Amino acid sequence: MGCVQSFRDLCDRPKNTNVRISLPAVCFVWQIAMIILFGVFIRYDEESDTHWIEHRKAKNISDIENDFYFRYPSFQDVHVMIFVGFGFLMTFLKRYSFGAVGFNFLIAAFGLQWALLMQGWFHSLDYTDGKIKIGVESLINADFCVAGCLIAYGAVLGKVSPVQLMVLTLFGITLFAVEEYIILGLIHARDAGGSMVIHTFGGYYGLSISWMLYRPNLDQSSRLQGSVYHSDVFAMIGTLFLWMFWPSFNSAITDHGDGQHRAAINTYLALASTVLTTVAISSLFQKHGKLDMVHIQNSTLAGGVAVGTAAEFMLMPYGSLIVGFLCGILSTLGYIYLTPFMEKYLKIQDTCGIHNLHAMPGVIGGIVGAITAAAASETVYGKEGLANTFDFEGSFKNMVPTRQGGHQAAGLCVAICFGVGGGIIVGCILRLPIWGDPADDNCFDDEPYWELPEEEECIPPILQYNNHMACKDM
């Protein structure tokens, strides 16, 4: 107990938000490390190398069959979601828009580079020459990897320094790559839209870090923890970008043809259903039936999260609507009841409510995926369709749907364990008083880390007449 108390005393020393040395050092050193590692390991894959023309002639195929033309539209959509959707969704705080968009930009730019390396070592390492071969699908997977860290950022939004966020991303990408390899490679679970691998892991990773970084005196910054009219409008822009492009997110790396087509349809329908139930519950539980913008910004996306694992399965259109229907209800109730309960009794301060948008819907998605996989049959899928959808080949050639359902459930457990366990360890590291995080009375404010323009209302009036061509004395 004495060691624990000494550690807490060490971590609770006075805060210093000056990152003039630490932030440039981390950015320069880590970017130089990326350049060196890319030089040693990363090369173009067959379809992006200049030898493609020889391969094309040997296989008697055309340029249009290059994977770029199939995957790039989805990559564009996912990329917009990462940099615009996630960034603007977090701009709801009245004084933290620069931090929301700017730090989202920073950790995504670093994270995608580290993800290409980490995922490459696990998934696309060519053992003949020891190189990682990357193409357009690698870029999509790197964006997926970054999404897990951006979800975790939502839990600690406004309470950490940019240096802490870089450390969170470094460990988060590493953990993600390992758990993804275990779930998709070793356990052989299917997770096209990342309900387990991305959302469940990212949600519990962020919540565990937030639990470790609990601030008992955070109410000193309560004046800045809310939103204003224009900040909610900007956050709603992020919501709409995410909502529109989520079908691409869930279908981006599924098999060409029916799998990708089906994933887009299922996601499209689940999202639509979620909007109506979110609006219904928000109105029902608010005084005078008024809508809460927090619910509309977040819970309307929960269906896209929950349908991710089963997106490429034969969930059926009505099944997608049911998943969206239930998630809209549960996610909105989570914002109303669970978020305050978690802060008061579990000591988890979840700024963006990622438990209700990502963690809980992610778990629901994993359960839906397990049930749908276990219920699969040759009657519904066809013999070849069943083998193709669940990748029953190689060492898994004799796999049956009921056993696949068990593997799906095991994958969900792995995602939760990595998220919680990794978050606790990384949270201990981030608690050290060396990262330049803000004091309890200085959270949710851009001022410690950004040069801010003058407030409009503070600008002194100009005592001249301006007709937009010349200024004349009054």
C-alpha cells in the first residue's frame, strides 16, 4: 500500500503544461524513426510496383483489375471519416475545438504510419525478403487501426496533453495489431466492420485509461465541459460525415462482389433505423419532449457500430433494422443513465460517451455476429457461399457454423481483455507527472496548448465608417 500511495503522490504533483521541449522531441524523434523503419521494411506490393505491367501480361489481365480501382473509393470514404468525421464529432466542447480537430489530426497522422508497420509485421511480411508489401488495402487497414485510438481519445478528450496522446497512440496501435492478429488470424473470427477489433477494443482501452487518470476535482473545470450552439453544429457536421460514410467503413475490406454489397446494405439500414429510435428515446426522456443534441450527435451512429461484425453475413434487411432499432434505444439510455452512473460510482470520466457509442454497441455487434454465424446454414448461404463468407479453407476447411459462432464469441472476449488490460497499463504510464497534462481547473480548454485568436467580443470597436472600399472619418 505504501508503494501505491507513493506512486499516487508522485503523480499528483503540480501540473506544468509547457510542452515546448517534449512535444517537438517526440514528433521529431518518432518521425525520424518512422523514416528509418520504412526504409528498412516497407516496399510496394505487386499491384503498386512498376513490375505490375509484367504481372498483368503474365496473368492476361487488364489494369482495371488492379485492386486500387476496387478499394480506393472505400479508402477515400474511410479516410474522410478518420480525419473529418472523428475530428469534428469531438468539437462539441465550447473551448476545445482546436484540440479536438488538431490533436485528432496529429495522432491519426502518426498512427497510420506506425499501423502500416505493426500490421505489416503481422499480416503482410514477405518472408522471402523480409519486407512488408503495402497497397491500397494496407492503407484502409491502417486507418481502421487509427480509429481504435481516436475512439480512446474520446474518453480523455480535454484532459490530456498532446504528448500523452502520442504515447496513447503508440501503445494503442501496438495492442491493436496484436489483438487483431489473434482474433482474425489465430481464432479465425470474422469482423468486417470492426465491431470487436476496432470499437470494443478502442472503447474499453479509452475507458480504462480514463479510469486510471481519474480526476476527483474535475468539477473545477465544469464551466467548460458543456457546449454552445455553434460547437454543437460543428459536432453535428462530424456526425453526418460519419453517418453517410459508415457503409463504406463496414464494407471496405470485405470480399469483392456479394460480401461488399451486402455489408453496405446492412449498414445502411441499421443506421437509418437507429436515427428514429434515438430521436424517440431522446424526446421521451427529456422535459417537454425536447431533443438533446448529444443523443443526436452520437447515438444515431450506434447502429453502424453494432452491425459491423455481421455486416457481410446473411443478417437479412429486417435483421439490420432490428439491430439499429435496439442500439438506438440502448445507446441513448446509456447517455441518460450510464454515463453519470459510471462517473459517480465507477470513477470513469467519459468525456464523449464512448461507452455508449462504441464499447457497448461493439459488444452488441460481437454478440450479433456470434449468433448470426452459429445460425448459418447451407440452405441460406449455399455450400460455396458458406465457405466463402466464413473463409472455411486451409486448416479451417472442416469448420462448422456452430463452432464458428464460438470462435466469434472468443474474439469478443479477446478484444475486451486487450482493451481493459492494455488501458490499465497505459493509464499507469500516462499518470506519471512528466507529460505536461493540464491541472484540474484547466481542462477542456485550448489555451494551455494553442495560440488562440482574440475573442470577437473583446475586439475594440473601430470608430470609422467602412464602405468596403475606403475608410472615411465619421
